[in-house]
Amino acid sequence: MKTPGVADASQHVASNVLGLFHSSAFILVSLVAIGVLAGLLFRVGVIGFALKLFGTLVRWMIRTGFQIWEYLLSWAEWPLFLGTTLVMLGLGWVTIGLVPPFAILFGSLTLFMGVTACLAYMAIDLERYDVVRGYKALHDPGLGQAVAEKLVRYGDILGVPLLAAAAVSAVGGFALFNMGLYETVGRTWYAVVPHEGVPGYFDFLAYSLINLYQLVDVLDLAGSYNGVQITHLRPTQWPASTLLAAFKIFFTLILLQQLFASVRKGQALAEAIADFWSPHPSVHERARNSLHQHGAGVVQPLLNSLRTLTCLTKEQRDRLPQILADIGPACAPTLTRYLSDPNEGVRAVASAALGHLSVADAVPALVRLASDPSELVRQAVVAALGTIGENATRAARQRSLSIGRRRRNWIRWKRNRPMNETPAAPTADLAVDTLATALTDNSSSVRIEAARALGQIGTPAARTSGALATLLGDADETVRCGAAEALGKVGAEDQIPALAELLKDSSPVIKEAAARALGSLKGASSSAVPELVALLQDREPSVRQAVAEAIGQIGTLSEEATTALVEGLTSRDTAVRAQTAEALGAIGSAAEDAAPALVEALTDGNDRVRAEAASALGKIGEAAADAAVPGLVRALRDKDSWVSALAAEALGEIGEAAEEAVPALVRSLRHINPLVRANAAEALGKLGPAAADALPALVTAAKDADGNVRSRAVCALSEVAPADDPAPCRVALDLLADADSLVRAAAVEALAQHGAADESIAAAVLPLLEDANDQVKFQVIRAAPKLLGPAPEVVDGLIRRLLEDDSAWIREGAAAALGQLGSAAVAAGPSLLRAAQTGETAVRLQAVRAMVMIQPPEAVAAFSTALQDADPEIRKIASAGWIKAGAVPDDVVPALVDALRDPEMQVRANAAHLLGRLDALPAEAVPLLIDCAAHPNDGLRMNAAVALREGRPEAATEVFAHLLDDSNVRIRLIAAGAILTRDPADVRAATVVTGILSDPVARLRAIALEIITSLGQEAWHFLDALKLRVDEEDDPEIRERMRELVARCEEWKAAQNTAPTEEGSTFNPLAVVAQVFSGDKDVATP
């Protein structure tokens, strides 16, 4: 039996336990009830509406925050923003003891700055996602797209650095604001725990961060176990708790936005690929425009998605490879791997994309695929081989064109070797052999593509002329056409009879193709001219046009052919006479013997015949001047205004030889028909100073009622007037305000041609940078470097056009003009960087070129991005830009190593040159440089050899030994110097240097002598060779240096057993190469 006290205690404990049980059960039941209620509310749409309302509120906050930031804070990039924030926080902290309300003021201002900047960043980030998805575009929006105006304008400012600065501003401002409240009205709102005390600013700063990162519970846990006892602030009143809750909610929103941004970035690629295959044009186009923004990472998933398609349309096969190629050369390794994919669509697209990229290293893999069972794959392979072979041929041709030229600009190529040393392009040879086999393919589509590809490659494919000629008898008409045109492009002169025979084919398209082929062979086809002349009366206009152009390309007309053509001008059939005159015009200067007959035709009773005769005389040009000018002067008064207009135009085409026509053209400036007046003004301009007597009439014509006449007249004035005549500038300045945009554009063009930089001209022209007409703006931009100069307002205007104009060609021109201004346009660096990263191909090209010319601080980022660009010209300019930029940052070295794999030889050569300038050559670059050292191009081999010698010579011993037999004497010298550094007695290297001592080029002899001198006392090995050569040397300076070296070598030889090696006489090949090969490296011209 329990005592009463014990019973009461037991009852109390039981009651508490029962109460706890009831409370716990109530909580659990409440949670279940809340879940059921939430489900019901979701079903009826209440929660969805609430979430939608919340989303609308958040979007409104973001939009409003951006607008406030744009209006008040868009002037501050992140360094200035952060500096301003720290200054305001410092002022608030300093003044809080003197004037506590100032802490509230400065704290609220910095908090406001931070919050609005964070919201502005969120707005930009959302728009950036719209661009990635393809809903918006940075420039030139496509179907279903809008312009990302915020991103274009503020994308450079609102980046992660500004977000970090904004977070500092918000947290610091919140702390200062709370401290100000504590010091004024809220001393009881906060408590210092677990110890009492007076908090300072750093306590409030810790208060903000501890609560923001949810560290309060961690601190309490540490204190409960007698761990670290940290004194910190807690809110004790509802105002402080409310402010803290709002602060935490805001930063939670920022955190969630960043989290969702990361998730969106991962989903965007999958969604873009799915949308790419959409049947809806707007959706497909939007996705297509967004794919390249994902970089090389899009290649694999996009190719994998092809496997899910049951079929691939012709349009998709044509467009998808170009989309992949636009990503750039970084995707080439992935594309090469997919050449062995089991899906034929994947193999076809990968092959075509490699062709668009012109990846020469992929040729062996493509050749193996040429016998693929799929017709689509074989067709894509031969097309790719044609493109790659064409580019290889073009590169070889460019090397040949530069042979023998001495270029002193240090960033240009120098290839000064004999013509017969130009190596054949092995890539083109391999492609030609494969394509020749494809000409016998069972598929007509493959045969057509193979013929077209051989035509692309050109003369290196001439050995396939027999196989192509066989296809002239193919059953497929398109195959015959392709074979005929290819024969002309490969220079198959031995097949001219076969092509002439093809002119008799009944098919118009076959006759056109044969005529174009014969025209491509130029003078070699002169024997086929009679057959071509016969077709000038063909009933098909396209055949007549092709034949006439072919005769003009051939450039010669026999007497019989001329007689036959002239007879056509006397035909009873009006159409035949007109067609004959038209054909003679298309032939051009080769038809000069027919000029008298055409002059006679100017009196024909038919308007069309007279018009065609006048036009033909103009196309024949100066060669017809003696016979044509008098007749054309008479034709200026023809009863038909169209004939008069063409006569004026023809006189202009004849040029200065038509000087006697000036009075007649001046009279035509008063013709009733505005086209005649306009053509007369233009003709006077083409006559140049010979038409100086027409100046007063042209000044009057510049006030003509017709805008076309005014524009032609003001341009003519600038071409006719003497350089010191102020009339053209005066007239042009008056016309800058003309209502006709064509006239305003012509006035700017005239000022650019005749005027010079002048304050009055600049003040009148500069406002036209904001003209509504693109042609006017283009002329102003083109004239800006000459007329406006590098004034800050000019640079600012060009920057606006670069960033804000909706026309790509205007943005392209603005970038080019900024580049021409040089270092004075350094303020354009950020804008040019944005254009180089986001613009169209032509805009990116000009922006990178401008970076090379201006060299702003942003050039480093621009060149790094451009090295990965899809366009080969941009990569060439970027790699050359690094050379001009000087120092190469460490973070760019991996990109330079990757550039050694670039499809463009010029990019590889520039990358090798840059790697040769590094203090330490990366190990991964060595095998790539060794490959480059075996390339047929002199510049690439030279730069690779120098880079290996400077960086890791021990890894390139075999390379240098091989280069001793190189066809280029400079490369042999580099290799010999490298070997002699390690082994001064090496016989092969010594033989190379000794042989060059007798070279006919004095500069090479000087190089060889310098190498020997650089060996120090070891140079005595060359004593005998020097003695044999010294008396034969005809260059006084070299002979004197050689005599001095002989004397020293004799001393060294005599003392070799006792004297130590001269200290510091190590051979430095780069010093020698820098001295004697300056400018000889294969480098792109910006």
C-alpha cells in the first residue's frame, strides 16, 4: 500500500505521460489532417493559385528590382559597386557613435543597393536561360524569338562578381541597419547570449551571418556540451525577428534561384535537343539557334538522339552537320568516334560535320568509311572529302603564291623557297584517290557528289579526268552535268573535244554545264569557240547566257566567229538581233572586233535591240572606245529614255577614253528622264578628272528634284573635282540633312572620298551615326576613322552601334572601324569582347581583329574564346593576336596545346610559335609538336622545331636528326644548331652548317657563321672549313667576322689540351633564330 505522497506523485507522473501522449497524438493527427487538407486544396486548385500568385509576386519583385537597379545603379560595375558599398559601411560605422541615425541611413542604403543588385542579377540570369533555351536571341532574332535586350545591354555588368558584391552590400547593410536600430529605438530588441554586454558592429555582422547560415542551433549544441562558448546576438522582440525573417527569406530566394539555375542549365540541353526535332518550325528554329551555346557537350547527346529517329530527312541531314560544325573544332574528336556508330544517320551526320570543319586528321577514317553499305553515309563521306581536299588545295595554293616574296611585317608568313619545293598536299591526294573510286559507285547520288567533290579540289584532281570523262555517257543526266563541270574545274584540257561534243546534247542543262566547263578552261578551249558561237542562237536564254560567258572567259574570238556573231545583228528576227547583242556584251572585251556592228545596231528600229547594243558596248569597255563613243553620244538623244540611260551608263564604263563625250553627258544632266540624268552624273564621275569641265553642272545636279540624281551627282563631284576644290565638301555638307536616305549616304561617302578630318565635318557627320537608315550609318561608320578621328564621342557612338544596332553588317562595320582607330579605342574593349563572344560570325571576326589592333585589357579573354571558335579565320586571327599581345597567361597554355590539333595549319603554326616562347613547355605538347615538325609546311615545321629546342630538346633528338635533311635551309640550320649544342662534334650537323657557309645568300652564310661562333671554344672543329671559305667570301662584313673567328679557332685548337672551356659559351638557338629569322615564322596577318 502506497503512502499518499507517493500515490499523488505517481498519479501526477501518469497524468503527465498521458498528456504527452495526447499531445503527440494530436500533433500527428494534425499533420495528417493538414496533409489531407493540402491535398484537397491542391485538387480544387487553391494551392496552384497560391503558387501562381507567389510566382507572380516574385517575378514582379525581380522585374521591379531590375528596373530600380537600371535606373539608379547600372553605372557601377562590380569593383565600383563594392568600393561604394565599403565606403558607405565605413561611414556608417564611424558615425554611429556620434550620430546613431546615420547608421540607419547608411545601412538602409547599402541594404537597398545589395537587394536591388541581387534582383537585377536574377532578372539577367532568367533572360540568360531564355537565350540558352532559344526563346530569345542576343542579335538578329529568328522565327519565334525575341531580343534579349537586358542581357545584351547589361550582361557584362551583371555577372557573378557583381552578385558577390551585392551579397556583401546586403549583409553588411543589414548588420549596420540593425546596429542603428539598437543604438536608437531598439535597444531591447536584441540580447547578447549567453553573456550580457554591449554589442558592436561585428556582433551584428556575425548576427546576420549566423542566422543566415542557420548556425544558431549548432552554437547552442556546442554550448550545451560545454564546448565552445560563443557570445552572440539573438532577437528578443518582434520587430527584430520580423526583420531577420525577411532577411532570411530574401537570401533563401536567392539561393533557390541559383539552385534552380543549375538545374535549368542541366535540363536546357535535353529540352533543346527535344525541341530541335519538333515538327513546328518556330520551336525547331528556336532550339537550333540555342544548341551552339552548350559547346562541345551538345555533340554526343545530339548524335545519340539521332538513334531514336526512324528516318532522317534531307533537310535535317543538310542542316545538322553545319550546326555541329558551328560549335567549333573542339567537337572533332567526338565526331570522329561516331564514324563507327551502328546507326547510318549518325555516321552520315558525323561525316558531313567533319567535312564542314575540314578536319584533315579525319581523312583516313573517312576513307575507311567510303565503302559503307549505306548510300547516305557514302554520299556524306565523299562530300566531306571534297571539302577537306578543297581546303588543303587552297592552303597549298596560298603557300605557292607567297614563294619568293619577302615580307618584312613580323606577323606574316615568309616562304622563300624555289617553286619546285612546294610539297604536294597528302590530304588532297588521299581524298582524290578515294573520290576517283567513288565515281563508279552504284548510286547515282554518290557519283554526282563524287564528281562535284573532285571539282571542288580542282587541279590536284586532274588525273581523274579519264574517269570523269567516262561519266559523260552516264544514263543519269545530273551525273553527266556534274562530270562536265568537274572536268572544267580540274583543268582537264585533254577532254575539250568531249566537252565540245556535249554541246550538241538535246538537254539544255547539259549544254549549259558543257559551256561552263569550257569557259573554266579559258584559252585552252579556243578550239571549241565555233561550237559555242552556234549556241548563241539557242532558244533557251540560260544556254545563251552560259555560252556567252564561256566565250568571254576563253577571251578570244576568231575572225570566223566574229563574222558569225555580226551576222546575227543583221537578222530579220528582232529577237535574234537582241540576243546577239546581249551575247556580245556577255563576252566582254573579247568581242571588241564586233564593236562597229554594235554601233550600227544603235540605229536599229527596235528599242530592245538598241538598248542591248548600248549595254554591250559598255561591257566591252575601253577596247571599243574608238568605235563606240561617237555612236553612244548620239544615243544619248535616243527617243527611248531607256536607251539614253544605257548609253550614258556605257560611256561611264568606257571611262577616260570617252572624254569627248563630256559635253553630251553634261547636256544629259538636263534630260527629262531622271534615270538618264542619274546615269549621266555617274558616268561623269567615272571619267574622273577628265570631266573637270562638268563641275558646275554637277553642282547644279546635286540640287535635282530626284534623289537618285542628287546622290549620283554628289558622288561624281568628289571623283571629278581637284583635291583642293572645296565645292564637293560644301555640297556634301548641305546634303547631309537631305530627306532622302540615299542622298545622305552618298553625301557621307563623298566627304570620305574628298574631305579630311575637320571639326565642322565631324560635327555634321557624327549625328548620322544614329540615323534611322542602315546605309547612312554604314557610310558614317566606314568614314569614321578618316573623317571623325579617335575622339571619345566617336568611340562611344561606334560602341553603341556595335552593341545596340539590329543589323549584323552595321555591327560588323562598327567593330572594323573601332579596330582602325587603334589604341585610342581602348574603351571599346568590353564591348568588343562581348561581340567576339556572342556576335555573328562576321561580327566576331571583326571584333577579334579589332582586339588585335587595339590590344585592350580584354584582349586576353577575347583571344582565349576565339581560339575555340568554329570559324577558322577567327581562330587564325586569335592565334596571331596572342603573338602580338606579348606575354601568354598560364591559363591559356592548355588552349594553345589544344590548338596544335587545330584543322587549320596556320593556327597550329602560331600555337607552336607561342609555346616556344614559354619558360616551360608542357609535356603534353611534345608529341603534338613532334607531329607538327613533320608537316609539309615550312613555317609549321620551323616553329615546332624552335619550340622543341627551347622547351624539351632531349625529347626531340630524333626529330632534329631528321630535320637535318629538311628541304628548307633555315630549318636545317635550327636542327643543326640544336644538335651542336649537345654535341659540337656531330658530323652531320657540322656538315649542314659548313655547307651553308658557301650558300649564295649572304644572310644564310651569316646565320651559319653565328652558329659556329656561338659554340665558343668548340668552334675549332670548323677551322679547316672556315679557312677554305674566308678568302672566297665576297661580303666584307662576313669576311671580317670570319677572319676573326679563324684567328680565335687557331688559338683554341693550339690550347685545346690545356685551356678550360670558355665559360658561358653555350649555344642559344632561340637567340640566333630571334636575331636572324625575325619575321620568318608562319604567322597569320590580323
